[in-house]
Amino acid sequence: MENVSYFKGFPDRFSGITVSSSEEYLTITNFEDTLQASLQRWNELKMRAIWFNVDLNHSEWVPILAKNGFTYHRAQSDEVTMVRWLPKDEPNNIPRYAHNMVGVGAFVVNEEGELLVVQERFYKHPHWKLPGGYVEPDEDIQDAAIREVKEETGVDTDFQSVISFRHVHGANFGCSDFYFIVHLRPKSKEITMCKNELSACQWMKIQDYIDSPFVHQTNRFFANAYLEGNKRGVHIKATDIYQDYLKKYQKVYSVHFDSDDKSDSGVNGKL
Amino acid sequence: MENVSYFKGFPDRFSGITVSSSEEYLTITNFEDTLQASLQRWNELKMRAIWFNVDLNHSEWVPILAKNGFTYHRAQSDEVTMVRWLPKDEPNNIPRYAHNMVGVGAFVVNEEGELLVVQERFYKHPHWKLPGGYVEPDEDIQDAAIREVKEETGVDTDFQSVISFRHVHGANFGCSDFYFIVHLRPKSKEITMCKNELSACQWMKIQDYIDSPFVHQTNRFFANAYLEGNKRGVHIKATDIYQDYLKKYQKVYSVHFDSDDKSDSGVNGKL
């Protein structure tokens, strides 16, 4: 090969290299020659994982990477990431990408002991469910619950506690699915229903909800768990813990005892 | 266009179509002509999301799909999924793919009140952490914890409860990260350390762990939460709930009171 060029890329702390098409696309005249020369050099340098972030607009790189031993690792709307593990004497230890969807259900109870319940527009059978939806990237579960309640019902809320969570497999896109039930306190009462998503929305006495034939067993369980936690004064609360080595707070959820609120126990306070 | 061919695809209940290259690759002579004719027909039929699952070996379809308005949705090692939302009068309501990694830390306590702790081989500073790792596809968190403890330390364990969970953002691959702390009871005591991953592994008195300078604040919090839950007889337990409409069990985690174990409360029993 004459005038051989190589990818620059960025090294990582695991002896890997990441090449981004958005950085190098314009400088490459023959992608496959550059790729093969670079792979040979990376092999000589004993590099391990070779990553390519390929912008949607540069996707003609994708079939050439596939032909040269790369596989897919993950994708966002406008970018796919492909990877090749170079070492022949060491098993591939690259973590798999995320494969659990995370959703929230909001358990909003007003001062009259009424629960905010909804019926989905596209659901075939009558069925009272909790407002909710998927968490967005970088969103805390309580913020997702507050946002979904506002979008679907117009009600403003505050976070109180996590009541329960469910983990099931074989859900959307072949993923597993976490569903966190978040207890919220309403700051407003008037309902402004989102007509795109819902066919009904109302306040319902919790006991009526538990007794309704149009409530799934899991939601009935959540309602009973809510009543039980309230009766005992025991809730799953969030604590912000400062991590010295990261210089930032981490959000941790654990069992909290109402009776400790007057004392200074340390376990449940902000550490 | 002469001799126009169309993709078959599979319809879904949301007025969408999924085309899989593994089904149709061999029957298509001109991919772009077939794609454009099919898009025109799907528009006339008022279809909504058009999905293409493209096998790694058929990845020359990818740049052509990108040129025709498709974006990435998700990828597995040997397949990328691209999607185009056709309706012009309705916002794209396709859920984003998973963006939360899920890991477990195992809190293994023996009958002498000692905790199973490890040091990672690649960690720069001395640091006693809990054995653990990422959950595998379709794996329950307790099974992931049991598997990781066995792989890293050789110790066999049983699931007891969930002590706590942490949710942080900006973790691996730009994902957020859930980390569940799972209390396990050891069924064996002898340690066989995995030398690929660990530099040290031992049983340590829980109070010594809490007092150690080589323990991060979050792990110290988990240890205190474990002691507190034990003292009060309150734990986050798993319940299998049968869903009539799905004809299967769902795993739900919620606060459980040891004092109820003798009674028949319904909330914490298998429903």
C-alpha cells in the first residue's frame, strides 16, 4: 500500500481505542485500506477492544467494518457503535450494553385517601391502572413519576417513597423490564386528562381500587403494600450519599423507619 | 420501475411493519428500488413505524436505509434494528431502547456475622468491595448475585432479601446504572478466589468492614442498612404474583415484616 494512513482514535484505560466517524470521516480517503493498516498496527501494539462510533451520515463504513470482523455493540438514533476484540489469548470481557427497560408507576394519594387512577385509550378491556411510563436518559425514578403524572393528568406532585418494584423478562424489544411504584403526594387536585393517551382519569378510594374487578393483581398488591407501609411507618426512601472519591452525591434507596425521623440515626439522614 | 417487488414484513398491533433481512435478503435483487416501492405502499396503507432488523452479514442495507430516512433504534452483537416513523400528522411515539445498566452487589454474611469481601485486581487503591457484576439478559437480580459470588469466590449461597439499591447517571457507555445490594446466606464457607478478577478475598466482621478506611461510603451505608433491617426484622423480599391475564408469575419486591411470617397476611405471601 502506498501513502498508508492510519486512524488517530482515542486510547482508553483498558488498552482500547475509540475511533469516531464524526472526527475522522473527512480525513479518510480509502476507509478499508486505512482500517486494515490500522488493525495491523493496533495488533502490534497489543491493543484490546477497538471501537468505532459511526454517525448515521457515515454509515457506508458499517458494512466494511462488518466485513473486517467488527460486530455491533449498541446504537442511538444517529450513531451505531461497533467493536472488535483483538487479543487472541484473552477472552472478550466487554460488558454487554443495557438490556433492561425501566418504567415507573405513580401511586398518587390525596388527603382524602383517594388514589389517582387512569384508563389507557388503546387498552381493549376496562382496566384501572396507575399513571406512569418509561424513565428518560439520566432521569431519577421519582422525577420520571412526577413528570408522567403531570403529562397524563395535569396534577403536580412531590416525591414521598418507593412502594415496590417489579422485574419481568421478555418485555418490549426482547428486554427485561423494571417497574418502580413511586408514592407521590399531590400539590394540586384538578385533573386535566391527556386525551392522546387516556380515556378516563379520576380519584378513587384506595379500598374501592383494591376491590375493583378492573384492577390487575400486581396493582392490588402495590395498593396493599402501600397501606401496610403506612400503618407500620416503614417506607423505602431515597438518601443522597456523598462519595469522596467521585466528588459527587449518589442516590441510594433503602428501608426507612418513620420513628427515626425525630432521632439522628445517621443511616437515614444525608451522610 | 419495472418488475417492482415489495417487502413482505410482519405487521404488528400498532400498525407497524417489521422486515428482517434474515427472512428476505435472498429474495431481494435491488434493495433500494424495493425499499422505495414498499415505503410508497406503506404510506398509502397508513402504516406507522417501519422496522428493519439487519443481520451483520447483510449490513450493506444499512447505508441505504440511512439514506432513505431510517435511524438506528438498537443493536445486538449480530443485528442492528433501524426504524422510520411514517405518519406526518402524529408525533413519533416509539419508546427509546434500554439505557440503564443493571448490576448487583452480593452481601454474603455467614453464621459468625462475617461478610464476604473482595479486592479487585485492576483497582489502583486498596478497597474492600462486595462481589458482584452485571445481570445477564433474562436473569433475576438474586440469581445474578448468586452466580457472581460463585464465579468470584467459589461460595454457594441462597437468596435472603434486597438491602438497598443505588441509581446513578453518566456510567458505562453513557448509560445510567442501577446497583442492587442482595443479602445472601452462604451454604459453604471455603473460598476459591477467581485470580483473573480479584487480588484478595476474605471473610470480615461486619463492624470491621464498617470501620475500615478502605470501604466506600455507599458500601458502609449498605452495611448499616443491613444491620438496621436485621435489628427491626424488616426486609425487602421477593413475592411471585400470578397474573391471570398473562398466565404467568411476576416477581415483585416490597417491604416484608418478619413478625408477619407466623400470621397469614396475604400481602407478603404468594398470591
